[in-house]
Amino acid sequence: MTTILLTGSSRGIGAAAFSALESRGCTVIGHSTEGGEGRLAADFTEPSAPQMLWEEALERGGGRIDVLVNNAGLFAANPTNSADISWLDAWEDTLRINLTAAAQLSRFAVQHWLDRKAGENGHRGRLVHVASRAGHRGDSPAHWHYAAAKGGMLAMHKTIARAHAADGILSYAIAPGFTDTAMAGDYLSSRGGPELLKDIPLGAVAEPEEIAKLIEFCALDAPASLTGATLDANGASYVR
């Protein structure tokens, strides 16, 4: 049975991914900031939280985690005309939650997998990073920090894939565009709501279940040769 640590699993994409992975027979160890409903609690604004989460998850998983899904995220406006200290605080919180915590957990996962034997297929573990279209094309003037964090996540993912493919450690990334979640709702409203859909050739934002299917694929089914790849899901609003 595959044991998966899924961060940010209480709502939106994370909740949909939790259900999708459980339906495949996986043991899914969920996380949210406050915990509850069987999920482990960890506030990623605290530097020690990722390590504590990893250790608790490893204990719950019986000393084994096969897949790490970095999905936790913070998407909050940070206008450039904010007071300096307020702008910096928001920047640091967003970078820590969206990037630094994912980096810490990825490091623990890589170390964990390097310490164990590869399976018959030569694989040791999988990483799935839920990034964003913003990591490629940028975002609004009030979301520099979010775009920077997701761009950093994509660079980290590629680095891990190149460094550890020969070790049987696979890394995949997903870059959604707008998705129908509570996190994106305020942004959609602030940017004109339905008018914003004119920027999406598909004419619709993604549903959480669509992104969850990609997470499920990367966590369980993606071929090894896809390691290092980023799967875009943005309705053709950004085509690379």
C-alpha cells in the first residue's frame, strides 16, 4: 500500500486530491494549519513546523512515506503601496508557506528515500509539487510574492528531478491556472469576475477535481521518464 503525505488537504484542490488518492487504496496522511478530521496540524509560518509534521507523518505511516504532495499554499494580496513592514511580513509569510515549507519537506523526503532500498522497479519515492501558472507568467501587481514563490517551487522541482533521477526519486509538478476554490475566489472577484474569463480560451476555470486527477496521476501512475516535467492546467490561458 502506498503511503502519501498531502499538505493543505482540508479544502479545494487538497480535499479533492485526498478523496481521489484514498479511492485508489492509498494511506493518505492529510495536513492543515489547524488540524482536525484526522489531519495533522502544522502552521507553516513557523520554521519548525515542517520538521514536526514530517516526523508525525512518518510515525503515522509506520516509518514509511512513499509520496509527498506539496499542495499547501497561501494566496493573499499584498499591494505594493502597503507600509514597508506590512509588505515584508506578507512577503515572508507567503514565501515560507508556499516555498520554504515545501523545500523543507522535500529535503526530508529525499533523505528518507536515499536511506532505503529501491523497489523492484528501481524507484524510491515520488514528489508532486502543486505550483501555479503564476510561476511561469507572473501575476498581478499585488501578488509578486505568490508568483515568486511558485516560480521558486518550479525551479526547485526541476533541480530535484535532475539531481535524483538516478537514485530512483521522481519529481513532478502541476501548474494550475485559475481553479474554482475559495483561495482563488477573492482574486477572481477583484479582477472582474466573469470578465476575467475572457483571458481563458477555454472559457472556464478548472474544477478542483480536475487538478486532483493530475495529482493522482503524478503520485501513482506517471512514468519515470516524465520526471522533471510540469503539467499545465490553465485552459490555454498560458501556453508554453
